[in-house]
Amino acid sequence: MSKKKSPIWHPFTQHALQDEMTKIVRGEGAYLYTADGHRIIDAIASWWVVTHGHCHPNIVSAIQKQAEQLNQIIFAGHTHEPAEEVAALLLKLVPRGLDYVFFSDSGSTSVEVALKMALGYWHNMAKPRTRIVVMQHSYHGDTVGTMSVGARGVFNAAYEPLLFDVTSVPFPTGGHEQAALDALEIACRTENPAAFIVEPLILGAGGMLMYPAWVLKEMKRICEASDVLFIADEVMTGWGRTGTLFACEQADVSPDIACYSKGLTGGSLPLAVTLCRADIFDAHYSKDRTRTFFHSSSYTANPVASAAAKANLDLWQNQESSERVASVVAMQEQGIGPFRADARFKNVRRTGTITALDLKVRDGGYLAGIGPKLQAFFNSRNLLLRPLGNTIYVMPPYCVTAADLEEIYAAISDAADTLA
Ligand SMILES: *Cc1c(COP(=O)(O)O)cnc(C)c1O
């Protein structure tokens, strides 16, 4: 028996190395407050979900109101106002060409739904296509289907024999973009794939790897030419993260299927949506019941989560949110700028409101020995940062201040002095 104190098994946590969890009792704006009275700056938006800040008053009050009125209803055969409003508002904000909205409850589920929509489309069109093309280093979730379309590695080695086979094209590293595009073109032409799934502009869990909008645009063109469905996984990149509301906007790309979650409720409650083109819905639309889209989660379009999403979408209708994003983009550039000429770091980068840099160490990678040391250092400075191995990234809520960011970057610099 282990000597664990709490019966809780935490996510992505090796309890034998870390059993003490920081107890948080309150969140407000960019700050978290611990049980023992410390104030922590949330520099990673609580795992990339919090956009306007913790406990935004508009979202909190929408949740309160909805919870008193209708807090759950089976979504087959029923509908409700918050979901109808969310769907209508989404269609106004997302890239054109997306016409239908399927609700679920997490990013992973929204990706599973996207894959099933793509396979169902080809199945119902009587053109069976089942192969999925993916990008090297991708992350799309932790369920078996989403692990299958994600990078193979330490995260999923135990399950590898059960993951389905996919075709992987190289990440478009700076200077080698054409090789990645050529590989996609060949895969599309020779393997008759059902779909290509990609994280637009930034691969998150893969290490905050960034690539330019023109490459995304080219990838969409290549898929279109071979009639391969283009799935944009904007679970992390959506909601202003890349500087625009959605990353695809920057490449003027209209995906055939798009997944949104994380910031969909402003980071307050779990909810996800998968949007698709009309003809994907139409391929399932029939008096023949075998062509039904057979997918559901118990909490599909939960009314309280939908009300939170509605409040979030209202905030995005407001000019102020885009102005906040623009100011975070500017502050982030100011913060990361000096590191570009700093010999202790490499691959210093920024896309929109996200910055990342790699601390120069002998052994890199996610399990690099430096990871836990960096983590402990930032904890001691009352900063919530969670490096991916030797990659440190900053992804704050948009209410972060210049002073907060100064504190964060000062700690990153000090960490390099103390640990590297
Ligand atoms: C976080 C993430 C997911 C999975 O979302 P969950 O809500 O954690 O299931 C999928 N795709 C991308 C790009 C993500 O960053």
C-alpha cells in the first residue's frame, strides 16, 4: 500500500513524487487564493480554460439564474433556450461554412464527435473512407480515439496496441514547411483518407509548437483538392488565444468540422461543441433511422453550462473583449521580447496571447529532470506555471495586468539563473 494521504487520484500526477496538492479556496480575475492565505497568479489560465478571469460576474450570475430554473434535461427530443442561443450566437462568430452545432461536454468528446461525424459522412455517402491523417506532435485528448489521432509517446505507451493506425505528416518546422505540405499532399492523394485533423497555428500539449497561418491555409487547400475533410481542433486555440477569436480566421480557413471547448464557458463549466458543414449533417439526414448520428453524452448541452457559454458569447459580442486580447498580445510581446536575445533560452516564440521558450538543458523532453524543479521554483514564487518539460509557456487570462506579467517573466529569468 502506498502512503497516500488523500483517496483522490489526480490527473497527470505521479503521486509517489508529488502528494501535496495546493488547496485553492477562491478565484478572482487572474488570481487564485490558497487555504493558507497565499495569492497565486494564474499564468496558465487553469489549464488553458479561463479567458475573462476567474468568477467573472456576468458568467457567475448567468449560472446562478439558470441553476434555479432548469439545471438538466435530456437533450434527445428536447431543447432549451440557453442551448438555442449558444448555437445561434456561435454561428454568427465562427468561420463561415459551419452550419450545425453538436453539443458535448469536453474537448476530447468534441474531437471524438468530429471523428465520428467524418466517418459517418463517408459511410452514409457509400464511399467508405476510414483513414485519418494527423500532424506530428499533435494532442487531441486522452480518450482512446483521441489518443489514436495524437502523438505516440510516454503518455500513451501502455495503450498503444489498442490505438488505431493513422498517417502522420511532419510538423511544419520553420524552414521545412514545404516538406510537411508535400507529405500531406501525398497522403491525401494516395491513402484515400476520411479526414485530416489539426490544431490550427499552435500545438498545445505537444510543446506549444507554433507555425504560420500560410501553412494552415495551404493545408486546407490540399485537403480540399482531394476532397479530404478538414477538422480544426480549436479546443485550446479558440476564444482569443491566438489573437483572433479563432485561429482559423488568420488563415482565412473555413474548416469542414471544428471543435471548441475549454474557453467556451469562459472556463467556468465543462461544455464543448463540434460544428460541421451542412452536407455532413445532410449525409445523416434521412427517414432511414440507420443513418442517425448515434452519439450522446448524459450531460449534452447541460442548461447551466449552456447559460455560462451564452454569457461568455455575450462578452465576445462586446468590443471590450477583443480590446483586452489586443492589449494582452502587446504586453506578452513586451514580456517575451528580451528573452529573444537571451543565451539561456532557445525557440523563444509567441502567437497571439501565448508565449513559450525552451530552457537550454542537456536532456530535454516532457520527462526532463528540470521539469519538476522548475515547477517547484514557480510554486515557491506563488505562480501557477506548469512547464512542459523544459518548455515554459505563459497563457494568462485576459484580465492579467502588466505588473503580473512582469512578475511572471522575472521569475522565469530567475529560474534559469537558479536551475540551469
Ligand atoms: C485540452 C485539449 C483537448 C482535450 O480537451 P479536454 O477538455 O481536456 O478533454 C483536445 N484538443 C486540444 C487541442 C486540447 O488542447
